[in-house]
Amino acid sequence: MHLNKVMIDLISEIRRRAPSEVKPAIKLANPDVLQEIFEVYKDSKDNILKALIRETFLEAGEPWISKAHQIDHPEEYEEEKEETVHYITKVYRGQRQLIEVENEEHTDLDFIKSPNLIYRGQKIAD
């Protein structure tokens, strides 16, 4: 990646404001310096540091801009969950069981509505 004068100034200011444990990783000679800065961005609560990092990402280009936006607005990037698994409770020989069902039409009272109640293999209701 090519660093311009603005990015060099921003990275040096970020290094000054960064926590001491990450300062050794934030160097201009480091080819992964933006990834290191991104990790600082995720963990930081300092608004000035975050603003400096956002400016650096704007100078760096598109993949970094979207990563910063994703951290700032996680509700927009939540992946839609697949169909949730539904469970119903059934009683078998006095023990309650949690049964997984595929569609949402079943409710917890389906076994009561059933006309064919079976006890030990014998029909007890019609």
C-alpha cells in the first residue's frame, strides 16, 4: 500500500495516542499497519483516537471505510438469521420432552387438540 503525507501524519498521531501495549506494532514500515490500527479502533473508547483512525481509513480507501462503518453501526450489518428452530413440549409416560418441529404451525398445546390420545400403545380417547 502507498502511504501519502496525510496518512503518515495521521498514523504518527495515532501512535502517540495509542495504548503503550500496541505502540510497537504501529510503525510505518509495518505492511499491516492499517490492520493493527483497526484492532486499536475496535478496542478503543477514546473518541479522538477513533476520529483519527476514521480519517486514516478515509485516506486509505474503500475496504477500510466499510470496516470502520461496520464497527460504528453494527445494527446495519447484522446478518439475517436463518429460520429459527421451534420446539414444543410433549408428555410421554409422565415425562415432559422438548421436541424440535420444522414449521411454525405447531404450538405447545398440539398434543391436547389431538383426537387420538394413546397410552401404552392403546387409544384412550376418540
